[in-house]
Amino acid sequence: MKICVVGTGYVGLVGAAVFSDWGNDVVGVDINAEKIERIKKGDMPIFEPSLSEIVLKNISEGRLSFTTSLSEGVKKSDIIFICVGTPQSEAGDADLSFVWKVAEDIGKCLDGYKVIVVKSTVPVGTNEIVKKKIKENLTYNVDFDVVSNPEFLREGYSVEDMRNPERTVIGSDSEKALSIMRELYSHLERPIVECDLRSAEMIKYASNAFLASKISFINEMAQLCERSGADVSTVAKGMGLDSRIGPKFLNAGIGYGGSCFPKDVSALYKTSTNQDYDFRLLRGVIEVNKLQREYFVNKISRYFDGNLSGKTIGVLGLSFKENTDDVRESVAMGVVKHLRGLGAKIKAFDPEAMYNAKKVLGEVSVDYCLDKYEVMHDSDALVILTEWKDFSNLDLDKVKSLLKEPVIFDGRNVLDRKKVESAGFVYFAVGKRTNGTELLDKKSSSGSGVILRDGK
Ligand code: UGA
């Protein structure tokens, strides 16, 4: 099939690569000429396992090309995917300006029947407006259909997810468009959900909001476990064995981040208020996520008697999760800024995200280290903020010899409590009573033996 993919971000670039790898002729389009030149040389603008190899292979085999000309891409293709960004607007809803612009431009150069597929995450009702905008901008009197085909890729695993999605959602009111989309995905062995445009749009938001709710739920459970002496990891394991609950997305930590969950949960909440409905649960999910990181920073501050000035904190992890260089809406970055604001000096290391972190943190002074052990050298405490696998196998004797004080704050529960404590560390985790929790309880002037969420 002949496919045009507009936008070469995570979704568009991975989509273009995988569609071409399936044997289709694909043109990737982006307005950023520098980015297009980099991609053509196999220099990927994002860190995504195996992406560069697939792109180069399909370019050299003549199935994949890139251009800055939308009209060239549209004219060569039968299916046009819109994969541009829908960032959060100041008001908290999705900023659709890129989608509108692409829809108008597609309308201007549409030269025959084509299927226009919206893959960008867009609020309910958007596809109908895309249809209208294309129609209003048509130069030639041609027919077309609009399809909603949301993506469910996880960063760091996006090639794998694109190749073998657990489900494919296709929303359309046109049987002709549906049959074209069925053909594109015909080799997939997992379910295809065919539905109307609005339901397809909503499936995407409902999925992300539900996963975010799972995380906020387990983070609230973590608060309760820490107070009551239960261990949240064990509780999550016990819960997850129930197939109705499932084991995934039950890792307590410092909250969810990234370019999707925060913006999508916020946009869905905005959609609900726009429909005169107060989605109370989502309000709670957002609030819990914000408090979770504050609670973590409070613990660090309380350990140092509320005075972080002059203290050096060694930080492991800056990306919003493991296996990515993406720092957008990263909770780790938020914690670093917060600790700096409280006067701490920061030494930080991340296996992939240092370059992006430097760009984003800009003025915020951070000492970027070359490896995970360098951050510990002469630091007053070690703080783990991202769940990179490589942080779970620290040489504890080495860590102890490097730190000024043997203290670890594990914001992602990547370490084994028993091992860390028996190696002589004061250890803080999320949702478990540790020797660190006991110590803070003793320090607590209230004598209540309870660490309150707001740190009082
Ligand atoms: C998420 C969804 O998982 C994808 O299905 C979706 O396609 C994508 O958003 C999107 O809308 O484009 P992603 O943003 O790559 O994917 O990240 P996740 O793996 O979902 O993690 C999100 C955040 O939740 C991370 O900060 C992670 O650390 C946190 N998390 C995840 C937890 O705190 N606990 C968990 O148990 C799982």
C-alpha cells in the first residue's frame, strides 16, 4: 500500500518505519528540514531500540523516504496518517493547532480518493472537525474518508508495540475506509476493534487515564502501607495475581510523568468539565500524582532536619521512565528542581537522558556525572528517581565507600530492602516501613510515629 505519515515524532517515525518494514511504500513528512536530513542518515532524533536499523534498511531497500513537502507525500499515497503533536495548552486541554494546520494543508493538495487517518491523540469530536477542515480546503472536487486509529505505543518499546499491538482500534463511518484499514493490518493476530469515530477517540484517553489511575491508586496504597507496616510491593504482587486486576502498572513510586499521561489525563478531565461533568476520580488521580513527589522530597528534607542547604545529593535517573532519553514531564526532573530550590547541590547521572536534561534544566545548576558511581562521590545521600534496570544492581560496598553518609532514598523501589539495610544503609523506599522510616519517626517531634503526606 502507498502510505504518507505526517509528523516524525515517536508515533510518526516509528509508524513510518514499521509500515515500510511490512512491505508498504512509505513517505515520512516533517516541516523540520534538519530533522529530515538527520533521519535520512540514520541519525534518529529519539532514542528507541532498533529504530535506526529499521529506518536505514527500508530506505536502502527503496520502501521508505522522507521529505519536507506535504503535497509530495499526499500525492504519492492512498493512506495519509496524521501523527503530529497535541501538546497540553495553558488551559489544560489539548492544543490542536498542528492537527488543524495539517488537515487544512492536506485538503489543499488532495488529488483523488484517499483515507486520512488521525493517529495523534485527540479529544472526542476532533476527527469530525478534521473532516470539515479538509473539505473546506479542497482544491479539487475529490472524495475522502477520515479514520481514527489511535496508537498505544510505549516509549522505549514502541517498535515492538507498533509491530505487534495488543489491539488495533479503527473508528470510521465509511465501509470503504474500514476495508482499506483492515487490509493494512490484516496480518496482525490480535483483535481489531472497529467502531465509530468518537468511541475510537475516547478509547485512547480512557486507556491512558485508567493506567494513570492504577498508578495513583497504588501510590495511595503505598501511603497506607508505609503507615501501617505492610509492604506495597508484596501487596501489589498479591493483587496482580487476580487476572481481573493484572500485575502491570502497580509499581508504586514518585508518580507518573512523560509526554502522555499528564497531558492526556488533564485533557480528559477538561473534556469532562466541558461536558458539564465533574470526573471526580480523575481529579483525585491528578492530585495524588502531584502529592506523591512532594511527599518524597519532604522525606529527604526531613532526614536532613529541613535544611538541605550545602548538602550534596547524588541523583540516579532523569528520564521520565526507564529505556528512554525523554525528559518531558519527568517527575525526576521535577524532584531535581525542587531539591535545588531547597538549596541542595545536585550530582546526576542518567544512561540516556543527560543531553535532554541539560537542555531542559538550563539555568538550574547540576553537576552531570559520567557514570552511576560518580554521583555518589562525596554526596550526603543517594536518590534514585528513574527505574532503569541498571540502578537495581548497585555494588553496595562501593556505594557505601563513596557516599559521605550511607543513606539511600529509593523513589522507584528498585533496590532490595533487606540487602540494603543489612549492608548498613539507612534506606527509604516508597510504601514500606524501612529503617529510614523508623528513624524519621523517632525524629518526629510530634511523637505520633506517622509520616504525614504533607510532611508535617
Ligand atoms: C503511555 C502508555 O503506556 C502507552 O500505551 C501510550 O500509547 C502512550 O502513553 C501514549 O499515549 O503515547 P509512555 O508514556 O511511554 O506510554 O509511558 P508508560 O510506560 O506508560 O509510563 C508512564 C509513567 O508512569 C512513567 O513515568 C512511569 O515511570 C510511570 N509508571 C508506570 C509508574 O509510576 N508505575 C507503574 O507501575 C508504571
